[in-house]
Amino acid sequence: MTETLSNPLTAHPLFFELQAVEPMLLHRHNGSALRGMLYRAVVELATGEAPEGELAFRPDDPVLQRLLATLDEAGPRGQDAPRPYVIEPPVEDGTNPAGRLLRAGETFTFGLTLFGSAMEAFTVIVMALKLAEERGLGRFLEAGARGGRGRFRLVRATALNPLTRTTQEFLSPGERIVRPPTVVVQQSDIAAQVAIDLEGRPTRLRLHFHTPATLKTKGELLRTPVFSVVIHRLIERLTEMTRHHGQPPLACLPTDREGRNALLHRADAVALVDNHSRWTELSGHSERTRSATNLSGITGTADYAATDFSPFLEILRWGEIVHVGQNAVKGNGVLRIQPLS
């Protein structure tokens, strides 16, 4: 009898503070550009095409293969395996549709959450950011003699558990030593937060869609945040995340089709009672396919009512970590939940 190894899903949220060296125009939704920047830099490291003097890695390095993975041919119906990371874009102020202009010396922070064994790659991520400093980020600007994207420098890196508020600064300003991050989000943190959520016996729940959530049902894009569809997409995503990046499956996930259908039937009864969401048009650029990518989706808030949210809270709390919908790796589907009395 073969014993199933237990390696539960864990998440490692890392936040990087970057300082503009020269004027920098960030995209309004910057997740796609950040993912592209990191992807290009990791490819340079992996293929040895980095500038002379930079460290390089073999392209067959298993850690880099996980970061650069594309199609999972063994996956169900040939689907892409969920990447072992997601981007947490910087919060936009919304005042400039073209993006956010940073002057030299100003800073911004973005997040990168690594899942499971992908945490082994954190040193590669730091090196990739250092490599990308001279390549720049954001929209092309003609200011100055050089022109191009605005250059930046990495000044600080912090690990954060958003549930326990535990923080660890693993790269400090002015230092060259990178300490291994030890802060981790695990199932016990999710369960503890859900217990707190249930103390108030919430009968209303507010979902905040901070970046576009691209949700589909029956092959069609969804422009209204139907609760059962959100739950359905999260069940699918978390099932695949545990399949590839942590075993056994999470206790909050249905174990069979009958259990899934019963849970979705309960989700169908959750009423959308106050909808302040909107459809946000957004496009990005794929470095891999050299083509435009549609990143449009639902943003804003939506309030739901039910007599009992307990079957869904653990799924939703995990959803805050893994994001919901398509293009999560590029920063789409950033979700926050707010139980209301």
C-alpha cells in the first residue's frame, strides 16, 4: 500500500519596495507589467543571457522550471497548471487613467506570493529584481537623454502574513545581505481567521474586487459577481493549487462531485443585495506569445446576504491569498472579504 505524502499548501507573501531612480509612469493596473518584468529577468538568469558579471542559472534548474512553467500537458483537458506564484500589484490612486507618475526618489510597493516549494526560488526573485533595475518598468517615457522605461532600485523586502500581521524584513535599506524569509501562511492561520469571522454570526458579506476578476460561467464572461460562480471558480483553483503545490486537498474543498454540487446549490441561495461593482476594460502584453492579452474583469464591491456563510468562509479566505478567476498570476482577481453583521 502506497502512503500519500502530506505536504500541505502554504503561501509566502513577499513585498518589495522599489524606488524610482528617474521618472517612471506605472500602468494603471500594473500586475501584468510586473509579471512581465520578472519573467524577462528570470529567463535571462535561466538561459545565461544575463549581462557579463551577473550570476546565471542552468535552464534545467527545477526551481526555475516551476517559475517559468506554461502548459501542463498532463492536466485535466490540457489546462494550464496554476503557476506557483501570484502578483499583488501596487494600489492605484485612480486619479490618472493613464497610470501613476512617480518622480525620482518616490517609492512604491508590490507583492509576490510564492506557494509551496516555489519558496525555494526567493533568492532567484531577488536577483531577478536586481537584474531588472536597469531595464526599467512601466510605460516608455522620452524624458532625459536615455528615454525608455523608468529605472528603479530595490530598497526593501518584507514578508507578511496578512492574517496574523506577522512581518519580517528580509532585505533592509542600505544592506546587501538577504535573510531567508520565515513568515508563512498556512491552514491553521486561515482556520483561526474564519473562527474570528464567525464570532459575529455575519448575515451579510462584502467582497472587494481590487483588481479585475475575470470570471466565466458556461464559457461566457460574467459581468455581475454572482456568488456561486465566485465560489465555483475558487473551488476549481484551490483544487488545482493543492494538486500541484500542496497535498492533501484543503478540508474546505468538496471531496467529490456530489459534495461540490451540494455546496454550489447552497451558494446559489446567497443573494446579491447591494452591487457596486463595475466592468473594467484592461489589456496587457504577453511576453511568451508576443501578443495582447485581455485582462478585463469585475472591480468594485458587492454585498451578499445569507443565514449562514460558514461553508464558504474558508474558501474565500484562501481566495484572498490565491486570487480568483483568470490571469491571477498577473495580478488579476485580488479579492478581499468583509463579514458584516
